[in-house]
Amino acid sequence: MISFKQLLALLVNMNNLEAVFIFICVLFIRYQHVFKLCWESLIRNVTWVKDGKLVYKDDDDGWGSYVGEVDQRSRERNGYGKMTFDNGSYYEGGFVNNKYEGDKCVYRWPNGDEYEGGFKDGMFHGVGIYCNKADGFVEYRKSEMALIVDRLQWSDDGKKAYQASWVDPRILEMRRSGRHAATGNGKQFQNPVISSDESWTKISLDKAKELAKKVYQLSVPEHVSSTSEEKALGFGKAVAEHAVAHVVVKGIFEVGAWVLGG
């Protein structure tokens, strides 16, 4: 490898343009890791302006435009804002050091599926509600750093409910202790199966209502509530019709007995 003295001697014997070119090349080779970090920081944290909006790049969704609060010094997203990505997805909610974070955030996939709930350090975290547009089901989720630990799901017609715990407790413990690194933010897993030996368990609507309140601190979805009310109304109507029929039949018998008795 060329020494500093040899480099100086070489530069002295060259014209200014050649010397500058050689010097820049040597610096780049010697400190390429520094240049790489600077470039990645520039690409990740800023940056450009398009149609009057800041443009940022996120790992899973690529480039998108941003409207919201920004740290004027670091140019990182901090506070409340909305990212609209070129792939058709969007995120609206809190940001901390350029990452998604907050309790009431909304993320929508390009196909229309939607998640509303918690994020932390850019990953799903805490309680959230996932709505599947294609199949129409609604699912309550409890996550820890992108790992789904509990799920409670209602069918599209609100007549069936299912429960599942999908995560291997050993992985969860490793994640909590920092020995199992998170990969991505979990948004790519709209319906993940983290532990293949787990399965859904069908439960009653009353049990689902109890779990929704106890585990997720949420009431049941609207379409389930309306279904229950319709059932109650239907039951009441059936009872009323039965009572009317009973009165009519009783009246017919009484009239018949009076005629025969007369």
C-alpha cells in the first residue's frame, strides 16, 4: 500500500487536476465506509421535495410523500404526519426519530386492507384492529415488536368468532431481551402464521365479547353488534307471533265449545 510520503511525492510531479483526482480516489478507497454511512443517512432521512411535499423512503414501502411535523435540525419526521407511498399504501399517525410510533395510528395496504392501532420503533406494537377488505373479516391483534401474540377474529357476517395465539413464547422472550432482532416492521405480514403448530379455535360470540373487553379493552365490531341486535329483535318477533297464534287458537276453541254447548 502506498505511504503518505510516496503519495505526496507523486502529487508534486503531477499537474493540479491529476493530483486532485488521485487524492480524491485515495480518500474514497481509504474511507469508503464513512462515505457509505453518509450516503445511506442522506437517502434515508431526507429529503427531496416533490410537488411541494417532502419525500422520504421507508424500508418496506419505498418512496412516498410526507405531510406533517419535521425536526428542523435533523430533517427527520417527528410528531404527527401522513406518508403516502408510491405503491398505493399510506400511514397516518405519530413519528419518533423518523419511525412510526403511537397508539392510534392507521396503516392501509395497497389492496385496501387496513390496520388501526399501535406502533413502536417502526413496528406493530400493542393493540390494533385489522380489517380484511377481500374477505370482510375483522380481527383484533395484540403485538410485541411486530410479533402477533394474540388474535381475535369475527367473520364477515358477524355470526362466527375465532381465537388464536400465534407466537412461540421462546421467540417472544428472546425479542424482549434483545436476543432476537426484529426484521422489517411487520407490515408485509397482513395475515402472518408465526407458529405453524398453532390453530384457530372457534368460540362463542359471548366469549369473544368477553375477550375483546378483557384482553383488548375494546367493544365488539359494529357488524357484530348489529347482528346481535337483529337476533334479539328476531327472537322478540318470534315470541310475539307465537303469542298471537296462541290467542287465536284459544279463541277458536272457545268459540267452538260455545257453539257446541249452545
